[in-house]
Amino acid sequence: MAELNEKLIEFMENNPAEIATIDEDGNPHIAPKGSLITIDKETIAYAEMYPNGQTAKNIKNNGKTAISIVDYPNQKSYMIKGKTELKNKGKIYEQIVETIKQLPIDLPTPQYAGIITIKEIINHSVGPEAGKKL
């Protein structure tokens, strides 16, 4: 298993992210996620707002996910691959609800916390580090 380091946690907290999933036929789906939080060095979580949306359906089907986090101006990027579970109760779910409440926009209560167990972290930045696993 790969682990987050402090530099990557800071990068993740300060840049936009998108989650990629695949459906039962192998078709890709991607969606923005603005609520990533670090649970520990091997786990991140996000707010899943739509229980019947394609992202949630795909996760319920197979749980395979990839998160792309990009700093476009500086041409830095990381991909985090993992297995995701959806939970609608418990400590992590409550953390996600609080995270959403603290945002400067009015959003509905998340239906789930998407809890991602990190399997692999890959540097997708431009340059000689591209493709290297962390």
C-alpha cells in the first residue's frame, strides 16, 4: 500500500480533484470532488452527494477508483488509485458532513462519505518524475 506524506496532503488540500470510476461494462466516468479530506496516511474521504448518481453506482458495483489532483499553473499532478466504500454513518461520515457545513456555499447534507483506501500513488507531473510511484 502507498502512503500519503505531508507534502502530498498539503497538495491535495489546495488543488482541485476529480474522481474516476468504471461501470459494470467497463465504461469510464469522471466527476469533480471538492471535499477531499485526509483520514490517515492510507485513507482519504470525500462527500458523495448523489446516492443514485453514476459515481455512487459505480462504486457500489466495484469500488475501483482513481483520484486526479492537479495544480495546472505549476504543471504538477498526482493520481491516487484505491478501493472506495460508501458509508452513511460513523465517524468519517460525520467528518464529511462537518466539512461540507464549513464551506462558504450552501450545499445539501452528503448522502455518503466515500472512503478511499489508497493502493497506489503516481506522480503525473510534467518532467522527469512523471510516472513514478510514491
